[in-house]
Amino acid sequence: MSLSTHALDTATGTPAAGLAYRLTDSAGAELAAGATDADGRAPELGGVEVGAGVYRLHFDTGAYHRMQGLHGFYPEAVMCFEVTDPAAHHHVPLILSPFGYSTYRGS
């Protein structure tokens, strides 16, 4: 199974570069960690092998907004998702602003 994300900052209309993230399994074990690249993507996730189960993608939105001199409302955004087809690609994007965020099952 492959996993990817793309973080977009709707307040600036740009990718959310430098946004720290980590991927954990249902037991809380860390499977990957890093920061989004200049395009708002997480290349480290491409090498993570995950099977069927529940996972969490944690984004440190508080630190990201502080880097920009802002104070956001949500210090962390966590996307909890379930993989039922380990052979499928799972894209878990983050749409972010200082006072809200959204996600969806991408392709």
C-alpha cells in the first residue's frame, strides 16, 4: 500500500512547506516523521509499508503557524483513517488555515 499527503495553506494560497508531521499506528507507534517539502508533500511517507488497520497522521499546525508569526486556533491536526485495502493507494491531504482545517480521501 502506498500513502501520501499534500498540505495546502488556504490563508496564503500556497503549499504548507515546513509543516512537521508524524504517522502512527493504532498502538501509537511512530512509523514515519518529517516535515513537508516546498510543495507541501511528505516524501518520507512513500517508503512506509502499512497493512490493514487504523492510522493517524499528526500535523504540528501550532508550530507551523508560529513560524509564520501567527497564532492559530488548532495546535495540532490529526487525521485518523482506516486502511481496508492494503493494495490501494491512500492519499490523506490537509487543507489548512489558522482557524480551520479539512481533509478528505484523495486519489
